[in-house]
Amino acid sequence: MNTVQTATIRIEHDLLGAKEVPADCYYGIHTLRAIENFKISSQKVGQNGYFIRALAQVKKASAQANLSFGKLTETQSIAIQHGCDALINETEKWQDSFPIDIYQGGAGTSINMNTNEVIANIALESLGHQKGKYDVIHPNDHVNKSQSTNDVYPTAIRLSTYCSLDALFTQMDKLITSFENKAIEFRYVLKMGRTQLQDAVPMTLGQEFHAFATLLKEDVRLIKRTRELLLEVNLGATAIGTGVNTPKGYAAKVVTCLKDITGLKLVGAEDYVEATSDCGVFIILSSALKRLACKLSKISNDLRLLSSGPRTGLGEIQLPELQAGSSIMPAKVNPVIPEVVNQIAFKVIGNDLTITFAAEAGQLQLNVMEPVIAISLNESIELLTHAIQSLDEKCVRGIKAHQQACHDAVMRSVGIITLLDPLLGHALCDEIGKQCIAENKTIQEVVLERELLTQEQLDEIFSFENLVSEVDGYPVDYVA
């Protein structure tokens, strides 16, 4: 049925009837129905530029493939590709044309149709037609030719997720560099290592910060390996993976076109039926993000604990002072950046559980819960990216060591008795340690009182070089 156009509205039709669409809107009736049906949150699809760009790339690849098979005329294909390029190159400009709530039923059909309508109307204008002139360029018959939401939507999720991780890697690399720089800066700061919050053996603050860097390097490698799994796509599968309503050879052709458009090493799925219903890759990636979140939270816990005080805590480091910490207690400054990183970690862990349940909820040939998977993955990546940037710029780079306090704590500690164990034996060292605690004395004082060793021997044993151990092949100066 033709669209009726007036100065301010156009009347579009679908299987449920007709609706008035504002004449200046690039979306159409399907988008309007989704707006009415899904008033769930304040977040709109258009706010995720990565996703809109990915959808447009998929549509452009499809327009190219359909042209090669004669399913679209050259005029139609070029116009559709023009509409796709508009979204790809000026994504922010078109944000308001994607007003659907990110939370929605329908396995992503509303988003797919929103995209089809916007591209169709941009294409129509490029040909000199009014919006809604769908007998020339139709959202379904032309823009969505040889496609289904069930292959377009999951492919776009994979593309957008893959690309959004670049920003995360950039911030992770910067944070790792900051920890490595602090490891060098603190390489001669002697401090007490602790296990189970009890004194263990001496180490350097540099060793502690170097370990933080290593923790994060492991996650960069893991997430990068996991990300490569996103490059297997089911585009060309259409409804359930059988390729219904596509010409022979279409799947291979459209993936090749998409590969050329994105510059990514995309491959078609090994089994398109399996790929259309399975969400396993999202579980793996989310798990890797959760692992990163747990490590960031552990690091933040350590920074909060090491900076506790300033007079009655560990007080080994000082974090940058960013804001007043209390509305009632004067002169109080809190570790607000590690605290917010902790909270982001909790959210990412929760998102991982959401993704797990959503992936499990697939039935037969489709998983309709992919929208919440996409939402949760995008949120986890975005939150981690910003949290890591804040931790780096607002916290780690400005950390200072309380070197004398760290050294004094080591020399007061009972833990350094471990270095005397090879000389005096475990049983005698137990006695010395208990006496130190009971009489509030240092190890050196008790050993000298018992005339077990001389001051010269103690000075040598408790020298910096002996107090700090290194595993073979692990450079004390952390020089790459």
C-alpha cells in the first residue's frame, strides 16, 4: 500500500494497520510501534554508535551482494549503499533516528526494521524522492533483501563488540605502563609483604606494582584471543540458518563484501544453523571481561588497604587527594577512585550472569534474548574502559610512597625472622618471634640479647639485598 504524504505527516502501513509518521522523520511505522511498545529505560539504540555503524556495514555488504546476484538494480543498490555510508561516516548525526529503547522483545527485529527504514529514506532522498516512497526503495523488499534479523542482528553485535574493545585495550595499555613506571620508581622502597593480612616476608613496593602490571597484561592477551572468535559470523543464514530466500552462493559473497567494508578477517560460520541459535562466544568474552573486572577490583582493594590511615592504617602509599571525603568529619580524604572501580567490577560480574542466563535461554533455532546480551556486553566494555582510564589518570599516576614508614615497618616486623631460619632453625626462630611479640621488641634486639648473632652479622643478613628476594630471571630493576 502506498504511503500518503502531507506537509507534516505521512501515513505508513504494516500488517497491523496504518499510523501517522512525522514527515521529517527517517524512521517509519515499525519504529513507531517499537517506541510505543518498549518504554523500559532512558537508553536508546542510537546512543551506541558502534552498533549503528555495524548495522549499516551489514546492510551495505548486503546491497553489494544483492547487486552482484541481480536481486537489486544498480540504482537501488547504489542508493542503499549511500544511505549506509551516511550512517557509517556520520553516525552521531543520525543518533535521533534510532529512538527505540535498548530493552526490547523480538530478537532485535525492531532495531533491524528501524535501520531498514532509515536507510531506505536516506536512499530515497538521494534519488530525489520524498521519504516514504517505498515503491522505489522499500525497507523490507530492498534494504532487507536476502536478510533476516536473525543473521543481521547477531552479525552486527559481533562487529560492534569487536570494534568497541579497541578503546578498552588502549586504556589497559596506558594503565599497565603507569604500573610499570611506578614499579621502577618504587624499586628500592622496602616494605613488608603480607599473606592473610599478616606479616610475611620483605619485598619492594616496586615488586608489588610490577605484579599489578603483569596481572593486567595477562588479561589483555586473553581478551584479544577471545575477541577473534567474534569474527565468525552467520550473515547469509537468514531466518534459521538454512539461507532461505537467498541466491546460491550469497552467504560467501556477502561475508566477502562485509570483510572488504570493515577490513576485518571475517569468516562465514562452519554451521549456519548452529551459529544462528548459539551464543557461546558471548559467554566466553563476558567471562574474560569478568576476569579483568575481578583483577581490577583486587588491585583496587590493595590500593585502598595500602593507603589506609593516614595515622592508624598501613599508610604505605598515598593516593592523590581528589575531593573532601566527609560531610561531618574534617580533613578526611577517601580513596574514591579505587572505590568506584570496585563498584564497576561488581556491575560487570552481574552483567556476566545476565549474559549467561540469556545465552542459556535459547530455544530451538534461535535465541531471542540477544538484545540483553548486546546491552550487557556493551555496558561492561564501556564501564571497564572508563573505570580503567580513571584509575590510571586519577589515581595510579599520582601515587606516592611513604618510604621511611615502609622501611620502619619491616624492621619492626616479626616476619623478618624468616631470614634467620636457615641459621638458627625453625624451633628457635619460633621462640624468638613469640618473645618479640610478648615483650614488644624487635628481632634484632632479642637476637642480640640472647647473643645468638653479632650486630655485624645482623646488618649483613638484614641488608636491602638480602631482605629482597628475586626469582631467577626476574630483574629487580624491571628493565625490559
